[in-house]
Amino acid sequence: MGERVEEEKRRDQENGGDQHRATKSHHEQERKPVHFVLVHGVSHGGWCWYKIRCLMENSGYKVSCIDLKGAGLDQTDPNTIFSFQDYNQPLLDFLAALPGDEQVILVGHSAGGLNVTDATYKFPKKVSLAVYVAATMLKKGMLNEQDVKDGVPDFSDIGEFGDVYDVGFASGLDQPPTSVVIKKHLLRKLNYQMCPEEDSTLAAMLVRPGPIRALTSARFKGEGEEGSEREDAVNKLVPRIYIKTAYDRVVKPAQQEAMIKRWPPSAVYVLESDHSPFFSAPFALFGFLVKAVAAL
């Protein structure tokens, strides 16, 4: 009889320990910090988010800054990147490697909005929110003239294409360009007119040609009825927020508004900034990102 009582006590203790460990594990999951994944625009790299990353990490958030193919520390020659899938592979690989139950908030700047949309369609269960910062937000990608009009920078008021960009023709002058980068003397005027001079100087040292052929090939439309159903399902599953930049000379306010009207997000915020709020208005941008988390 005494042995049976002792055995029951031992089992109760073990069960209690298991429950304690389960409860502890549950609390640890609850305390897991919100994870932001920041995606740069064309010619930039993960480096452009350094102010935002510092603010976020000091506030307890987890932050990952992606270098897309041929950008930042990735030394791939952009003139050899012809498909959008190839260009976006670093972001897709990052999401594929996340633990099964982990979700992230994707934040895309400028052309990085294309990468965010592509990743959201491919990994909807791993994305809790998509945020577009002065970004190209096109539901189906670069499918038609309207998409180009709304989502591609228009510098016709400055001059011809070759007046604004340094252009690479790695496939030959008789073929479409393979890379572009805004000319150095125009960078501050177009991208960084409201930024501290130190930041625009650093950026001018770090920007690299972007794989223009890959960007123009971005397509997100599924074929047939099944593709449309997939789009609708993803749009319901992953909310989107757009952060407008009121003094943007790259993705101009009228273009941003046109994309918002064509594919309405859950919320729209407005920054009194140029095209690069991670330099010119980091505290305000950080505040909107925190506000976006609170709305989830």
C-alpha cells in the first residue's frame, strides 16, 4: 500500500513538472519579440535601414535586413540577373528557413515593394503584415502600361532616360539594358533632398546598379481561375499598410495615390519626407511601424 502511494506521488510530481515546462514554454513563445524583415529598394542594400534597425532593436524588436541578389554585400553582378525570381531569391530563402510557426512583418521600400508582394504570395502563412514605404504596390506586378505608369519612377521632367541613369548594356547595345543606377550628381536632388548630408554622402558611396531587366519581369498573377482564387485568399490573410511620402521625387505622391486606389490597403499613413524616410524621418517612420504592429 505504502509503495503505491509513493508511486502516485512520484507521478504527480512528474506531471506537475511537465505542466510547468509546458507553461514556461508557452510564456516564452508569448514573449518572443515581433520580427521585422526590412527590404531595400533598387540600388540600395540592407545598409539603408541602419537607423531604423537601431531604433527597433533598442525597443525590443527583432530585425533582419535583407540584401537582395546583386545588392548590398551580395557580390553578384547585377548585369547577370535577368529574372525577378533570381533577384528575390535571398528574401524567399530567408522566409523558407524560418521555423514553421514564426511569422514576420515585411517592410519594403521603393521597388522593394515588388519583392514584398512576391514573398507574400509565396509565403502567406509566414507574413503577418506587409508594409509598403514609398513603395511599388502592384497586385499583379508589371503587367501593363498602367502598372509601369504607377510603379516606375518618371523623371521626364529632368531629361531623357540616359540623362538620369547610368545604364549597363551587358547583353549588347541592341538589347534592353541590364542595369541602371541614378547618376551620382542627381542622387541628393532625387532620393535624399531632405536627408542629413552625411547620409546622402554615405548612400552615394554605397549605391550600386540595379538589375533593371529582373525588375521589369516581375509578375505575380496566377494563371486562370485558380490563380485569382489564390490572390484573393492571400489578400484576406495578409493585411497591408501603405506609408506615403509627401515630398517624394522618385515615386511621386500621385503615383503612390494611384496604386493605393487600385489596390486599397488596410490603412494609409503619411510621412512629411522625401523618398528616403529611413534617413530623413527615422523617428516618424519608426513610430508608424510600431503603430502598424499595434493594429494587428
